[in-house]
Amino acid sequence: MQIVLVSGLSGSGKSIAIAVLEDIGYYCVDNLP
């Protein structure tokens, strides 16, 4: 199992990075509490 963390400041492209990861088959969670 491989875990990838995407972090950064607001407006840095995290949502785009998550969308790309989902497109290539990763399971993604945004705004985990």
C-alpha cells in the first residue's frame, strides 16, 4: 500500500493534483478532518 500526501497553501493547485491522481487510479480524500 502506498500513501501519497498532497499539501500546500491555498491556491497552489492541490485540487488539480488530486484530480490528476484520481484520473490515474488513486483513491483520494479532500478536506480530511
